Amino acid sequence: MAKAKRKYNDTFLDYGITFIERGDEQLLQCGICFKTLSNASMKTYQLKQHLSNTHPQFTDKNRSFFEMKASGLKK
């Protein structure tokens, strides 16, 4: 039996994480450093940890800030 693939959750954007699509897969991507994160990173704790460890200057930013970053990334 194949493992179920996790899907991007809109709440990930609260931590600056958006996604890109490759084929039928959704890959997590940091909207700040553009790093592609592993599928195992789709846990809230790990997303918070990436934001606080890698981008501590953005931990106090609100969702609208990350939405602007993500929209710029998609263009």
C-alpha cells in the first residue's frame, strides 16, 4: 500500500511557506529564501522552526506580509 502524500495547507503561509508544483507533487518552498523543503517538513513545528532559526527577523511578521512575498514569488 502506497503512503498518502501530504498536501499543502493554507495555514503554512503563516510561517512564510508557500508551494510549487512539479508534476502532480506539491513541494514546500520558503517565500523568503526560496529553499525547497522536504515533504517531512509539513509539520507546523518544523515550519515554525525554519522561520525562527533561518529568518528570525521575520518571526513577528503577520500573514499579509507573507502573502505579499508569496504573490511576488508566483509572478
